[in-house]
Amino acid sequence: MGKSIIVRDSEEARLTEMSRIEQGLHEQGYGKIAGVDEAGRGPLAGPVVAAAAILPSKASFPGLDDSKKLSETKREKIYQLLIEEKIPFGIGIGTVTEIDELNILGATKLAMMRSIQQLPIQPDFVLIDALTLPNLNLPQKGIIRGDALSVSIAAASVIAKVTRDRILIDLDRKYPGYGFAKHKGYPTKEHIQALVRFGPSPVHRQSFRPVSETQLSLDLKVVGRDEVN
């Protein structure tokens, strides 16, 4: 057996294993199954983005996996394949203001609800990475590490990640100097240094400690200068 055949068979077996949850739901009579995931809970800046995706029951997308396991090039390739196959998907966004007002978990759930509402067709069942949505009037199941265990959630994770990355690239053009295009808002050393140097931008999450502490430090410096003057 050639190496290419072994690799192909291994990939088919992996995708079959990742489809077991969906297959079980199909056998229970559920037709359209949506996977839901988010990108951007950990960054210091930018929105949290959720995606909902419905994969055809017999479709196969070689290379599809948890977006965190894929390189940027592979994510873009899978994303483009999903778009070309015209799979139904919806995008939901939790804004920076909503993150600061509701906290990141509340904004994430809001974004997930919006992504489901943006689906062009209503799903019969919803699989969600790690969470459940109390206000969702559809059968649902939260799956820990769902983006690694469910093809539907994995597809949603890729769509959410690519969408959010593109948003941060746009924000980098609007707010140059912070390096958003490179680190996508995550708290890298480069980002923290830029935050200290320039202060928070309008798209930084004020409720996140590194941002609030930086703002407080800047405020104290201004107060100190005023007292001296």
C-alpha cells in the first residue's frame, strides 16, 4: 500500500470519527445540524466573532479541523472550500462595547445567537463548542472541545477565525502602530509594548485588565502633571 493511500485512508478515518456526533443525530431524525463556534475570546482588542455552519450530511472536507490546529494558509484554504461549496453559514459579532458591558462570556453567547439567526435556513439541531444558549429555542448540545470532535463545529471555527482575522487586518489599517494585523489583538509582548506606548485605542477592551491598567497608569500620569503645574 502506497504512502499516499495510507495518508488518504487516515484522513478519511479522522473525518469519519469527527462526524460521529452528526451521524448519530441524523440517525435520530435530525436533518440540518448546525455547528457553532467563536473566535476572539482571549484578545485585548477587537470584537468576538461567532459562526454557525451547516454541513451536508455526506460531504467531506479534507483537512477540516479545529481552526487552532491549522496554519493560516490551511485555514484560508478550508474557508475557501466551504465558500465554494456554498454551505449555509451565518456570522455573529459581539462588539467591544458589548464585551465591556456584558463581559466576554455574555458577548460570546450574544454573538453565537446572532450567528444562528443569520443562517439562511433554520437548523433542526445545534452543536455548540463548550457552551449552551439559554435563549435558543432549538434542540442543542454543548460539547467540550467540540471544535476537535465535531466536523460542524470545526467548520464554524474556521469561518469564525478567518472572519475575525480579516476584521483585525482592517483595524490595523485604521489604527496603525498596535500590530493588529500580526497578533490579531492577542496579548503578545509586542502588543503590550504598543499599548503602553500609545495607550488604548477605541477598539481595545477596557474591561480587560492589561487595558484598564494601562489606561489607569496614563490617567495617573496626567493627574501627576496637572498637580505639578
